[in-house]
Amino acid sequence: MTSVRPDTAAALFAEVAAAQSEGRLPSVNAGVIRDGGLVWTGSRGRFATADGALPGPDVQYRIGSITKTLTAILVMQCRDDGLLSLNDAVGKHLPGIAFGDLTIRHLLAHSGGMNAEPSGPWWERNPGVTFDELTAAMDDSHAVGPADRRHHYSNLGYGLLGEIVARLRGASWWELVQERILDPLELRRTSYFPAGSSAQGFSVHPFSGQLVPEPSYDAGAMAPAGQLWSTIEDLARYAMFWIDPVNEVLSRDSVEEMAAPAAADPREGLTASYGLGLRLIADDPHLLIGHTGSMPGFLAGLFVDRVRRVGAVTLGNATYGRVASLAPDLVRILTSYEPPIAQEWVPEPALTQGDEILGHWYWGNTPLTISACAGILQLSGGLTTRLTPLGPDLYQGRDGYLAGEKLHVIRNGDTISHLNVATFILTRTPYGT
């Protein structure tokens, strides 16, 4: 494991210690990643396990709703394999179910107006039920509002998503998580039930300060919403996946789609929005993606800044306290003490297409430039986008206002006359010359 500077390590540990002390956490574990590696770990608290073992980066904690990110990956894999469309109605895959008119996308983004929790006893503190028992208690009248109005978090929706992927693949949700995510990413200490060294979930009595053991049940049909256990070392490796996607699991394009804002609470807006299975936190200069987690006696956090290639993961065994939000705090400390180093410039590789359109262009009198950056054509100025070649004299915008739009190279014989992108005419000289 590479490391951070001593002053950075001291600041990171001080933050972890403050969170443990102020939040009265029996134990808290943390890890920080940078440029594809775990560069720092820290632990505080003496009560990780029932027998008093100390916390550490290989001790398992329950990760709660971070589990949802793995369920979302399984859904996106099904989409990429042509087994479903994100705009499919839920009822297409679960016939006769309540909320069947909502789409897969609604469930992923928590934007369908579905109620937050299943009917009956609080599922997190009781033995799980079968899928048939779960759906028998569902009722459209439990909706909290119309679809597409706002982000309203729904654990129930992820129970449905887990069943959909299981039916499409002909295997259990857990088997799919193991085979299609954990094994390719070599996450050996992430499991359905605790295995090996694992923490005991506790709550802290508000007045006596005594530890009260919390139950840990099999969530049954709700497992896709919050069942799994993991360690700092495994979560750090998983966090790296969101920075450098592994194609065997999910393509970079699909990860970027998941990390784009899809729903938000009007009171918070883009400062705390939700993508497809991922929480987004806009905190200048960072755009953090990841998720928080909570189950009885456990709290967790995982957030990365994909642009700066840094992130943090946190685990604690308490019912409340600064554990999930500690992860973004550690990212801020890391980049404050050790700002990311700019990538070294190297000469550009030869372009396979596009040399003819490099240089200065004008949209009316607005100056624009087409240049190469990391082997990709970049249009910058009043109109900005990266360009992907689609064929001779044809390109497509990859991002910005022109994302998806076609750029046509218009010729007069062998000479380029102008460029046409979404009706914007680009010429080599400004109007009137």
C-alpha cells in the first residue's frame, strides 16, 4: 500500500477520532484511495466485535444500502445485454404487481413516487419475508406522490429490482452478485452473511452510554436493498471500480450514465441528487458519487471523485453518528493536504481521422477551435464538446450541449467548405470577411 504524507495521515486520523468520540461510536474504520490504490487506513474504538476485538481494515461490517449499488450494476448489465430497457414498465417483468406502471429507471433513481418501506414490521429489524409475501402487501394506494416529481428514496423498489434481475438471469440475486461483480473484482471479504472476523452491531443507550447489541437478520426479499457485509479493504477495491470501471463488470459509458443526475429533492437540488443507483454530492470542486449505508447497529459510506481519482470508505457499528458523511470529509482533507498532481503532458498520438478539421473555426464571429486531447477531437469555445468519428466526414458530440448531435464535414470538391453541427455552420473565417 502506498501512503500519504505524515501530516496528511495525522489530519485524516484526527477526523476519524473526532467522529468516533463525538458520535459515541463503538468503533469506526476508514480508508482513503488515490490513483487506483488504498493509500491510508485508520481505525478508532475498542468495541468492534462482541468479544472486544479491535477494528481493522479486514473486519467485516454490514454495509446497508451500499448494497443497492451492486443491485443497480446487475440491472445495468441486463440492459447492456439486451434483457431489458430502463424504460420498461416494472409490470413487464413482474406481471400483476402493484406499481407495475413505473419503469425500471424510476426504481433505480427513486423517482417513481413509491413508498419508502414495505408494509408490515420494520424490515430491517425483523426476519425477512419471501418475495410473494413482500408483494402481497404492496398497494398502489401507498404511493407518496406521482412519478417524476421528485426523488423519494424507496428501499422497496430495490427489492423489486433484485427479483427482476434474478428472473431474467435464472439465478438468485446473491448468486448474480457473487458471479458477476464480486468474483471479477476479487472482493473476497464481501458476503451475504458475516464470515470470519466481523463486527457486532450496537446501539448506544442515550443516557447510560451502555452498548446494546442489535439484531442482524437475513433480509429475504429485501436483501438487494441492504443485506451485504464487507471490509474497508474490499470496499476500497470496489470504490476504485467506480473510478476505473472493469469492462467485465460494466463499461465506462454505463458507469457514466449511472453517475449522471436523474432525480433530486427540490430542497437540495444538485447539491445532493441521485443517479441510477448512486448518490451524487456536488461540493465544489468535487462531484462525489457513491452511497451511504445503514442497518441496525451499522453505518457505512463510500464516495469517490472520479475526476481527481480519489475517494474514501467508512464503516462503523452504531445506529447513528458521523460515519457515512465521514467519507466525503476524508476526501476533502486528502485533497486539501495533498492536491492532485496534474497529469504529465505527452505528445498526442496520430489521429485515425480528423486532421483536416483541426485548427480555428468561427460560428458567425465567435471563435472556436478543434484540437486533439488524449487522442480525442475537442471542439472548444462558444460550442464545446468532444467528437467521436462515425464515418468519413461524420462525427458525433460526446458531451455538453452538442452531446449526441452529428457534425457533418461539407465539401466543395476536395476542399472543406464548412462544418454543420446541429444547424450551426462553422467556417474558417468570421462572417463578413
